[in-house]
Amino acid sequence: MTKAEIKAVLTGALQDGVALYWQFPPSGTGRCLVWGETGPAGGPAADNRPGERGMKGMVELYTTLEEDPLFATVEEALRGARLVFSWESSGYDRDAGLVKHRWRWVSL
């Protein structure tokens, strides 16, 4: 799966009032979905050529709600894209003033 395809899947999971790469207002209100690649996935290359190209990355959902319905929507989108993923953590982010949920994903 390409970067553009992964971005399209996550953007498709967004609802009204949620933005991708959104700057938080000072009051810390709203919801935001942030995603990024953290590096290549897969094993070491043979003969200086990678056997497969994959990516690994993360998704973070910032929200005012501890149990936001968008949590399940993000997981459904990742599952629907056939990305291997795991929920990593949930907690309060003091800088944003919002609850943050984080997932890690791998595309092979």
C-alpha cells in the first residue's frame, strides 16, 4: 500500500469537524487525526535490494471525549485497509488539552 493510499483510507475515516494535520486552537477544543510514517517495514535487503517495500507508522486521535466513536472508526479504517495495527495507548495530553489515542501500523 502506498503513502497516498494509506492517507486516503485515514482521510475517509474522518467525520465533520475532524481534520488531518490540524493546528489546535489555544482552548484545546475539537478533534484531530494525525498520522505519519516512522520508517520502512520488512527485513534487511539482500544484495543491496529490498525484497519488499513496506512502511510502518502511527496514527494519533486527539479528542475531547474519553470514549469517542471515532476511535472505532479509525480501527475499522485500518482493518479495512488490511494494515497490521495495534492500539498503543490512551491518555490525557497536557499540551493539547485533549485525550490522545495512539495506534501503530505496518503496511507490507
